[in-house]
Amino acid sequence: MVTSYIGADVDCKMIDIAVEQRKKIVARYRVPTNIPALRALLKDIPGKKELAFEEGALAHWLWRNLRQDVDRLVVCDPRRNAYIAKDGDKDDPIDAGKLAELLRGGYLREVYHSDNDRQVTLKRWVGMYHDRVHEAVRQINKLRGCCRHYGIRPPRATLRDLSYREEWMAHLPERELQAQLRMFWPGLDATQEQVRMCRREVSRLAKAYPIIDAWQALPGVGLIRAVTLYAYLDTPWRFKKPSKLWKYCGVGLERSSSGKDRWGKPKKGLLQLAWRVNKRVKDAVMGAALSAIRQGENPFATQYERLVRNGLTPANARHTVARKMLSVMWGMWKTDRPFDPGLVCD
């Protein structure tokens, strides 16, 4: 006998119902929120029936009136649906059992891994470069914060020019500040040297991939941004369509909708930027788009100006330019062609 797994999204006016059989959705219904209509629908569904809906204001009323019309009725915790992996006791055997259960249900999202060892090496060096840059910024902020305690702002030249640094330090009136800065300088210098080492290695490894050099023909795209995109995207065939690429890079839109209007129709979906994204890739894409816009006199800056002139907000226009830039780079990668400004069309 076929088992029908019935999921119900409950609203005070209408209920959306999906029926799954043999791991496939076979039917969808939309019925008024009243017991006679629900009973008539459940009666027409053949075979064994299991019904599930989330806990809410109507949950007990539905449970009390429908539990005799199905073989099994489950009122589930909506919070557990989002945090099922964190629910209940926890140890390694329990975690393994949860993974097996989620795998059988098809709820696991696979993480992409490259089978090219050379590209994996490049990705690790790119990751180390960004980590060292982050650490250098942290060191500089600590150093500047230390100076602010004494009402002093260190000149930018002290970060790189050792002779100027020593001359500036000699004129500081506070000995305590001098001692504290002499503790910070070696850490900053070492981190900056690590950044330079990583950049040299990344530059050397990037020469093996012509597309990285081709991408640098785009306005706003330099070596680091190009190699970051290549290292983390790995292959153009990883994404079936541009929208998947945009979401992964943090410039794509996701639709969110819930509830019904006063006429019982679904509310319009809210479009917003995806936030579960690769931050380093997003920084590279948005940084390239912003640089291209600021440079001016290029197709991406022209597109931005046109979008703003047509009424789009500057923030939305920037993300639109970033999506266009990603699409152009993706097309260059798939076709192995150089950058053509004519590809940035309306």
C-alpha cells in the first residue's frame, strides 16, 4: 500500500497542502481553513495517510478534529525544523545517526571539492593571503588604538618607512607609549612580510591559468580579485545558471514570502540579498564593481549611471553592476575568450 505523506501550511483563511508519494510531490491543493473541506480532501487521497503541520494557534483545533481521518497525525515544532541537528542529546553516535537520517531524507547540502590538486594549492595560498591581510589590518588597528589613548595619531608613513618611524618615535613625549609601540612594531612588520610572501606565491601560481590574466582586462579587476574568484569558484561548469553563481558570490537575490492577504491570496515575495555566501568572493566581486564605477569611462560605470538615472537606488545599481560583471567573467571563462566591452549590453 502506498503511503501519502501530507504536509500542510496552515493559515487562518486558507491551507496549502502538498502530498508526497515515493519521495515525489504528486499533488498540491489549496483549501479553506474549515474542517468539512479538509475532511473531504483527506477522504479523496487513497492509501495510508500521514499528516503533519506545525504548532500554532490552530494546531490543537485541527488535531482534535482530524486525527480520526488519517492514520497518523503529527504536530511538529517549527523551531526543530530549523535546528534539527541541534535537537536533543548529543554525542558522536547520535550525530552519526542524525546524519544518516538526514541523508535518507535528502536534506543534506553537499559541499563542493575540487579534484585538481594544483587548484587546491592555489586556493590555500589565496586563503592564507587574505588571512594575513586581515591580521595586518588587526595589528594596525591595535597600534592606532594604543596611540589614541594618548591623543596621538600615527602618520601613515610609520607603517612602512622604518627610518621615518624611528624619527617619529624619538619625538614622542610619553615613554610608556614608546615602549608599547616597540612591542607592536615587530608583529606588524612580520605580518606585512608574510603578506608579501603570500602575494608573490599567489602571483607565481596564477601564471598557470590564462583566464586569471584575461579577467584583469576588466575595469576594477586586479590580480588579487581575479585569483580569488578563480580559486573559490574553481570551474565555470559548477553553476548551472547565472542566478546560482550570483547567490554563491553574495550578489544574487532570494525570494521570501509567507502568509496570505485579505483576499486569501499569497502575499508578494520579498526579494533580498542572499546572506549565506562566500564572504571573500563577495568582497572581491563588490570591490571590483565599486572600483569600476569610480574609475568611470567604462561600460560598467555607464551602466551604473544609467540605472541610477532611471530611478534605481545606488545600492541596487551597484549590485546589478556586480551581477553583470560576474556574468561577463563567467562567459569569458566558459568560452575562453578575451574581454569584449560589447558584452556589457543593456
